Amino acid sequence: MTIPSSVYSMPGTCFFDLTPVAGGEPYRIFLSIPAERPPAEGWPLLVLTDGNATFPFAVASLVTQAPYPTGTNVGWGVIAAIGYPCDAPYDPLRRSWDLGPPPVKSYPPFVEGGPPVVIGGTGKLLDFIEHELIPRIAEMVILDPMRRSLFGHSFGGLFTLYGLFERPSLFANWIAASPTIYWENSEILKNEANRQVIPGKASFLHLSAGEHEGDELAPFQYRNEDAATRLEKRKIERTVLLAREMAERLNGTADGLRTEFELYAGETHMSVLAAAVNRAVSIAFAVQDLADR
């Protein structure tokens, strides 16, 4: 059997590589801009981390819902996903640096003989988003500065929380799926305790996790040889518990921050990605803002 050689591309999308002004390796920016005329105030913008993995989910979610706004409450908008110049869904080394909050720390290589894993570059990635990525997209299309959303999953969820606590005015919606709040003895809680508070800045934080990121494994995982190890790891990670507690703790605080925690039935840490990206699309491009979500 001969496999067809034609390469499929997603209609209405493109990508370009953008090297930070400060230097370093380029980011691959995956972009989707509606063909329709933008509203007077400009398009809402959804920025996603781990773009190689998240962009296809986001675009598929948008194009299947936006044509039917009365049935989905989803309208059109711009999607910009920050990825890397590679064919794999993730670049483990670069995402560790980009999404892992400071202080700068080094860990053993992912594979024997490989380079060390370094974290601590979240501030630099936030700088890139604020001062280079968003302005670059604004040169291409009119954006609504009041309707910007950021999505991240896992380490990307931790990055999203860091961004909210350090630069709350950068986005209106912060969507953190399965955030690794436990990382480095929950050091992100220090950022939360010292977070910038901007009175009158009514942002929205959506925290989420998969059902099988809690105390129990997915049924099939109990049949795996590593079941006992996974259960012990869950006691450290406490993904569901820590995300739920953060949502409850931050809801209705002095700056008017609204929060929501959502548990995705039947999902594991990796399978939850599609559902979480779909929810990000529904938040970022909502036709009617649901204050009580």
C-alpha cells in the first residue's frame, strides 16, 4: 500500500519564527486570524503555550463553534500559540526554561548524557509576549486590548499562574489547566502571597484538572506495572486539591478577581489537554460574558 505524500495543512492558519530582540533561539508562532471583518474594537486574542501541541486543538475547537454563536456562545477571534521550530509536540528542554518559574535552578538531564534541565525563564517569556509577540500580531490585525486570554497546561498552567501574580494587567482571562502548583514545594504560593493587586482590574482565573489527577488513578492505570509509583506521586502532586484550594482562596479578592475550578470527568493529566483547550476557546471568545461562569 502506497501512503499519499500530500501534506495536510489547516486552512486559515500560518506560522512564522520570531527571535527575541534580546537574542536566543526563535519561537515558532502558530497563528489563526479570522477571515471575517474584525469588530470595531478589534478581535479578542487567545495566547497558548506549548503551541505545537495546543494549536491544532484550539483551531479545531474555534472553527467548529464560531459559525454557530447562538448555539455555542463562541465567536471568532485570533489564536496565537507559542511553540518551537520542531516537529514534536513538545520541546522538553526549552519549555522547562520558558515555563518553569524562578529562581533559576538546574536539574539532572532528561536522558543520560544529555544537557541539564534548567528552569527560571518565565519572566523572559512574559517580556517576549508583552513587548514582542502581541505588538507583532497587532501589526497584522486589529486586537481588542480588553479581551486577551492566556492558556497553559501542566508547566504551562504554572506559567499562567506566575503571569497572573506578576503582571495581572497583561491578560483579562487566565486559564491554567492541571497546573503543577506543587513544584519546588509549591513555591508559586509565594508569588500568590505577594501578587500585584490592581484595584478595579476584574480578571478571571479558570483552574482545572482531570478527574484522574486526584487520589485515584484511571481504571486502566491500575493494570500498569507502575501503578504503585503513580499513586505515591499523586500524594506529592495533589493537582486537583491544590488547584481547587487556590480557586476558592482567590475568588472575590480585593482586586475583583473571579475564579472557577473545573474537574474534567474521566481525564488524566495528558488526556485532559483537548478538553482544557476547548474550554479556553469558550472563555476567550465568549459572545456573552457569563459573570457567574
